[in-house]
Amino acid sequence: MSDAHLVVGGVDLAKIRNKNELRVARLLDKVLAEDGAGVTDPLDIQDVYALTLNLLPSRYRQLGTIVLSEPVKDSHIESAIRRALRTVKERPNR
């Protein structure tokens, strides 16, 4: 779905994002370098990214959101990435 279609009742919803997306992408690069041997196919990397986000609690935010605390620690994200990596390695999508 393109961002252009994220309009409901005239309200643009395209800027509401899962706060974990950027954190997972940043940490995914690190974990792939450490533990991602054999995971180089773009579809596998996308699967790891999507599965990791599904393993974490959603943290949606919109422009102007104030974050008072961050309950999802980087170590929790790294653990979820490693779990997703194991799943993708065991059951590749090809």
C-alpha cells in the first residue's frame, strides 16, 4: 500500500509510524554482521526485519509525539532479531 492511500476521512495517516522500525533497522545491520552468516538474500533480510517487528510490541508515534520512557530496550530488540534470524535460516522463503 502506498502512503498516498493512507487517508481516512480526509486525515493523512501516512506519518504514523512504528517507533521500532528505525531501531530494528539500525540494530539489524549490527546483528547481521555478528550472527547473519548466510543471510544475504534481500528477501531473507526483509523477512528478518518484518518478523522482528512482529515479535516486538508495537510503539506507534506521530509527528509531535513526546516519548517519556522507552520500555523496549536495545537488548530486547537484538534478541528478537536473533530469533527472527534463526527462523529465517530454518525456513527460508524460497
